Amino acid sequence: MLKQIEGSRAVAEAVGLCRPEVICAYPISPQTHIVEALGEMVKAGQIERCEYINVESEFAAMSVAIGASAAGARAYTATASQGLLFMAEAVFNASGLGLPIVMTVANRAIGAPINIWNDHTDSMSQRDCGWIQLFAETNQEALDLHIQAFRLGEELSLPVMVCMDGFILTHAVERVDMPTQSQVDAYLPPFEPRQVLDPAEPVSIGAMVGPEAFLEVRYLAHAKQMRALELIPGWAQEFRDAFGRDSGGLMHTYRCEDADTIVVALGSVLGTVKDTVDEMRDRGARIGVLGITCFRPWPSAAVRTALGRARRVVVLEKSLAVGLGGIVSTNVRTCYSGNPDSVHTVIAGLGGRAITRASLARMLDTALEGRLEALTFLDLDKPLVERALAREREQRRSGPIAESILRDLGTVASKVT
Amino acid sequence: MFQIRIHGRGGQGVVTAAEMLSVAAFKEGRHAQAFPSFGSERTGAPVVAFCRIDDREIRLREPVMQPDALIIQDPTLLHQVDVFSGLAKDGYIMINTTRTFDALGIGEFVRKFDPAHLCTVPATELALKHVGRPLPNAALLGGFAAATGRISLASVTDAIRETFSGKVAQGNVAAASEAFEHVRKEIGEAAHA
């Protein structure tokens, strides 16, 4: 059924259709609307046999999800930013124990400086925690990915993080096609746990493992993720057959067939990138787009094939590996057959900075002319940075950077964008 | 694609206005995208929300920097925020006020725009009259429908009924309908002037 609703609402309804049995969450912007809506739905009896548990922190949210999942319940939570960091220890435990929790991460920057706006630093900080990480391009894909996430996680006994851009998607009202309960029931079988805490058949979950077998347990975690790479394309196909939509899978390619230059990105910025690429195609540029949906496990073989004959790769990423550059681009380089120097990193959209067609077109034109640097910070206000650097050169007690730079900038409330 | 930017202050229903406009367009079978300016909104602080309407899927996620129409819910923003930024020469301007463009001190500035695209609506007064609260958003959408013809009044009132219920919905529908008539007359007068 077509609906014009907020992304958060769409995700909440989709999670409801997946018949979760335990939802535990602690509110944090921009995730709040999702868990608020789920709380209302549970209270109104719209999700049968589901308990909504108010917890006192994100650490508790993930801990409760772990307990619920270990007891055989389909468990869901959601978080963002500092919330994800606060639950980090339990996030590793969930994957280490092999518990198929589904969690939405409404992507947001990490402080300091405190910032509530969108980027991918939160999810990227947990990229090696053993969870599957899927990134949504649109609200339609966000809701579809949640349905696929329960199926995928429970089949593999692994937790799945569905990452959607905070505010840009969570707070955007747009058209979505909401599946019916019977469609979701047909796609998502009841949860059949591989391990369960059952008083009738007692087991313990969470043994200490020493040097004799720790490597082996970790190897098996890796093997499971490699298995996910094999399963995901088939399940996306099955989803397409059942729901009539191309959602999920490992990646999406756009106008890549004859492309010399391919832009790689994750999440909602892909729409703006595609519009920019269409304009550049009209001008004769041979340029395409590779959208990574599945970031963990990293789809090496598929990325290698997709980048195929491209002579130049521009990785646009909403996170910064401070002291290195790009995270996604470092992954891309491992499976690019061409010259690694042809893979460029462009850091953009940090802390909610708008990524515009105009800026993308300027940057990509520079790339086509062969003048794009290895590492670029899109729309960096260089004079602003220079003033801060000068201040540090000139005086020992240069003061706090964030406060000084805001003073340099003056009031921002009068700006439209 | 038709792009609308709505300026107001926290608490005036700016974000709700953009959302209702997108619902109205959706009801006409069109694609629409509404989103706020993602600030940490506080009551009274300047707020911006955006809406895009198109006949095909909208992929673009940048803020609306070149609007086709501006809805200004609070005229005190005119001299505080660069509300007209990026507005095209044939763009629409709709301001919630009982005063004229001249009296607002922008008569000279708006002369470069098409006079048939310039509207004032006493939306706060209409809201007080019909809803009992100074929330001008629904009335302005009625005015927007009349000024631009981009959306029907029926779709706007459908969207209002979907957002609100009971007396609040009724009042807002009445405010939007009266604003629609007000702007229709205003445009008629401009055409004959």
C-alpha cells in the first residue's frame, strides 16, 4: 500500500510487520521517532505478543536485546551516535554470541564537538564488531532492509545493523510502499534459534574461551559473514520476486556499463550523486555510480567486478578516519584491480554539511580532468581553517578550537542552508 | 520539479506545513518529499522546511536552494534571515501578514518579481478565527493552492484532515478555504490593476 509518511514511521511499521517479541530502546536523536512509534504501536496492541521495555541507557538496551534473543525472542532496538558508542561493549557481545538482533542506526556524527546531524561516523566506528551492516539509500529501502535483516540475521545467527541517514531519511516524508502482513509472513518465517536458554533443556551461553580455541571461534564468525555474501544476493532476488522491488542485495550499480569513472558511496547521498551523474552524462562524461548496500561483510568480489574497467574511482564518504583519510576507500582499494592511486577519497557531509549537486559536479569535473587529489574535503572552508591554524601558531594558549571557530564564523541563524 | 521553501519560527508548524503539502501532492498521484532543516529547533527560533513535488521519483537530497515558491510564516524573519535566497524571478512569494509588501519595507525589493506571484495572507488572523490558536500553516497552504495552482484546495484539505482530527481539522480546513478565496481575490485584483 502506497503511503506518504516519515521515514521513521515507515521503519517502525515495517519492524512491526516482522512480529518482534521484544523491543528495548533508549531514545536519542535522530532515532527517537522510530522507537516512539513502536512504543505507541505496542501499547495500542498493534504488535501482538510483543513487550516494549523502557531501559535506562543504550548499554542496557543492547544488554536486554541480548537476553531476549538468547531466550529465543525476536529482538529489536535502535540507536545513533553516542548511543551506539555507549553500547559498544554489548554490541560486540551480541555478535560474538551469535544472537540475531536487528538494530537500526539512524546515522549521526560523533562528538566532540557535539553534533546531532548526519554522517556515518557512528556505524563506521563499529564496522569490525562482527555485525552485518546494511546501508539504505531511500526510506523504501530502509523499511525493506529491516524485513530482510530479520531473515538474514536469523538464518545465520548473526546480528544485523540497518543504517539509515539520520534526519535526511529518518525525518523525510516521502512515498513508500508498505507491504502487507501476509506478504511479510510469507517472506519471514518464525524465529527458529540455533541456541536458546530453555529451563527444560538447560545450556549456558557465553563461555570463556582461552588461547586454545579463541582463534577458531573468531574464524567461524568470519566464515559466517562470508556465507552471508553468498546468501544476500539470492534473498534480495527472492524479495524482488515477492515484493516487486529492487531493495537490498550487496550493491546497486547505476550507469556503470561503459563508465571510465565510478563514484562509490553509501546511503541517501546516492540519489544526489545519481542526479549529478545524469547531468554529467548529458555533457558526455562516461561516469557511473556504485552504491554499497552491504558494507559488512565487505563484498570484495562483487565490488571488483563492478569497478571492472573503470580507470578512476571516486569514493565519497561521510566519515573520516582521522590520521588516514577514508574508511570506505581503504576497503575499495583492497579489491580494485587498477592502480591504487586511481582511487580517490572525498570526505563529505560530516556533521550534517549539505552535499549539493553543484559541489559534487565541481569535484567530479576536477576528477575527470585528472586533477583530483588523493584526499579531498568537499567544500572545506579553507580561510576558516587557516585562521584557526594561525591562532595556534601565534599563541600557546589558543583556546578551545570549536568555540573559537564558531566565533570566527559569526551567527549562522541568518543562513538559509 | 517544483520546490517550496517554508520559513517560520519554532512552534508555528513549519515542518508540519511541508509534510501536509507533500501529502496533498501525494493524494494527486505525484511524488513529493518533505523534510526539515534539521536544526535543534526551539520555540521561536528561525526554522526552515522544504518540499519538492515532481511527476517522477525524487532522488535529490540537498536542501532547496533555488525555490520556486516561498512561504513565509512569520514576517519578522524578513529582516533577520535571508529568506529570498535563490528565489527565481518567476518565483512565488507568500507572506503571512495583514500588511502590504510596501508596509513590510520590501516593496522595492519585490518589484523584480511577477506581481501575480506575490501574495499576502492574514493567516494568523484566519487561524485565530477558525482554530482559536495562532498557527498559520494550514491557512497558508490554502493560499498556496490558490496562488500557484500547483495543488488543489481539496487535496490540501484532505491532507489537513489526515494530519489533524475533530474540531482542529475542521477549523484548519475552514482557515485554508478562506485563505484560498482571499488569495484568489488578491490575484484577480493584481491582474486588473
